Amino acid sequence: MVPPDWIRAVFLTVLLAFQGTVFALQLDVNDEQSIKNAAATTAYNMMSYYHGNESGQTPGKLPDTWWEGGAMFMTLIQYWYWTGDTSYNEVTTQGMLWQKGDDNYFPANDSNYLGNDDQVFWGLAAMTAAELNYPEEDGQPSWLSLAQGVFNTQVPRWDTSSCQGGLRWQIWPYQAGYTTKNAISNGGLFQLAARLGRYTNNDTYIDWAEKIWDWSATTPLLNTNEWNIADTTTTEAQCKDHGDIQWTYNYGTFLSGAAYMYNLTDGADKWKKGLDGLLGSAFQKFFPQEFGGNVMSEISCEPNMMCDRNQDCFKGFLASWLTFATTIAPYTAGEIIPKIQQSALAASKQCSGGSSGTGCGRRWHQAQWDGETSLETDMSALSVFSSNMITHVNQGQGYHGPLTSNTGGTSKSDPNAGTAPKSSPNTLSPITTGDRAGASIITIMFVGGWIAAITWLVYGG
């Protein structure tokens, strides 16, 4: 017997609704288990793109990119901290240690094309592991020492031959971008120095954090009048020009460092002003009123859906750095947490794509999946989902915010990590003008020797 039309209509409506939502990621930010489930699904989807732990592959390495491996592991360490899920700890530790180079995340196989920003992301991942007491392996360098190794190899690159200071984007003169000084390289080292300073209370790190911030403020990279961050400036123009594309992670790295310095200095006015100024700009720029004012958007590439794989990572960094800022500058929580919650709820609606039906798209503000899904979009969504555990934490569950050596951090310091030969194990000498000049001479000699060798091989061999 053929069912009546109304029964068929109801059945079709229910079927279509079921098909449209069965795979969509469900999230209730007021339910701890719901957050953990959403984060676990997204972590699984993200790691389905990773093959570095398989036979014949390179641990810690993603196809056609090196820095994203550090970003991915940083995201997984945060995921472990917020959710307690250890599923990816083994692969995270393997990749983090495999890529450590000479205890400074400057591995020989990749060092000829790396930029300062690439290296610093691995340093920030190691610093995150140290601050959150992520498990360490016997016989391996501590997470803190690996972060120190990155610092120790970057500060000699501080370049006073142009602009009176600053890190160049690229390390070697033969690289495109060598004449650029950019926000993420300088902001990344600033954040790392601030976090090392807070963890160790070593004045060298604290002084460098001050120095990098103050120098940045003399350039368009950190406009402290309007709290605008330019993406780039160039040595040809003595750092007076500015590339003004606006990216979430540039603001995130400077405001995160300012939050650490605020905490370290017991709320010094300089750092409160900096933190407040950058928060205000980040809220205004990256949480557009047209989307309700609480949903994050990568405004420079989302409107035309032209974000590249790097840019698809950026929102996740801002989300996690904003969230941790509430633990070290608690007065910011009232403004930050609603934005993290609403961004996560919006992102969950985008996690309805790909073969799994839960792959995450790019435009969190769009109610339907936008057709894009990747490791990078999953990574950003994972960060914002995990970050929502901030409203469910209590001391009994082991949550503590970023630790220091005086508040329960167990990762051991090696102030000379990543350098050779090592001097006294208990002191870190300030970087001098002579040190920087020596580093420049060594770099020039290295590059000259490299060019001579290649010339001999091509023409004389």
C-alpha cells in the first residue's frame, strides 16, 4: 500500500535533515564532555594527514613544510593539557625530539632554507611543553632547554646593520625575504624571551624581551599609538615602510608576550597598556561586527577564500594565546572567553565536510561548510575547541596555567643549550655588540665558502 502524501513528505523532510546533520560536529561549550568529544574528533581528523611516524617517513615533518610540524605539536600539547587525552603524546614526543637539531630546532637537513619565524615556532612548542609539564624522556634534553636553544641561536642574528636592530625574516642572504624584517619573527622571539624570562626569572631573557618590544615600537611592526601591527618592513627603507596585510597571529604573538610580561612584572603599566591596546585592536579587526563581534575571522584572506595553508593555521594560534592570556592576566577573561566560546560554536558548524563528514572548514562565521578542509583548518578548529576547557578547569583536575620554575614547573634549565662550546652551565652571558658582529662575520664566511664550493663544483670539477 502506498503511504499518504503527507507521510512521504514528513519522511523525506526527516531524511534530509538527518543526512545534513548526522556527521556535523556537535558542541556544547557548557558541557565538558562535549568539548572533549569535539576536540578528540578534530584531533583525529588532523592527524589523519600526518604520516611522519610511519615506516620510511620523517618524524615531525609534514609534506612541503617544516614549521607547521612545530605548530601542530604545540597544538597537540595544548590539547593534551586541556583534555587529558594522551593518544598523541607518543607521536608528539617522537616528532619534537627528532627535529631538535643540535638542541636548538635548527636541523641540518632543513637549515639551508629556514626562516627565523620557522625556527621560533618549534621553540614556542617546546616552551609550551615546559610550562605545562608535558612529560619528558630520560636521556633527552628538557623542553625548557630546547626553547633556550632556539633563543640562543636567534639572538646572535639580531641585526644592527640596518634599522638599528631587529630580526630579518630569512636567515641566509641568498634567500628571498632576507631584506625583510617581519612581525612574526620579531614577535615570536619577543614572546619566547618573555616566557623564558617568566619561567626562569633570568634577567637576560627579560632584558631581551624589553629590547625586542622597544625596537619593534620604533618601526611599523608595532605601532603603539594606534596598536596596529604591520606584517613586514624592509631594510632598504630602514624599516620605515610597511606591508599592512593584517594577520591574526601577528597580533597574537605580541599580545601573548605582553601578557607574560604583565604577569612577570606584577601588572606594570607598560605591559597592561600594551596588552589592552593589542587586545582592543585584535577584537576590532578579527571579530567583525558583521558576524556578531564574537566570531574570529582571518579577514585578509577569508572573504575571497584565498587563504593558503599557512594562513589557515593562524586563527588557532590567536585562540590559544588569548585563552592562556586569561590565566596570567585574569582581568582579560571577561572579554576573551565569550569570543573563544562563540568562535568555537561557529567553528563546529564548519566541521561538517570532507570524507569523514566532520572535517573543518575555513570560515567559522558561515553556517554551512565552505568546501575547504585540511590539516591546517582542523588545527585551528582544534585549538579553539580545546581552549573552551578554560571555563571547566579547577585545581583538582590538575589545571594550573603556564608554570614557572618557582610554581611547579619541572623542566630543567640549560642556559647554554644549542651553543658550542658550552661555558659555565649555570650562567647565560648577555649578547654583546661584539657577539653580533662575530655572528655576522661567521655568516658571511659561511655563505662565501658555500658560494665558492658551488662555483668550484660547477666550473672547476
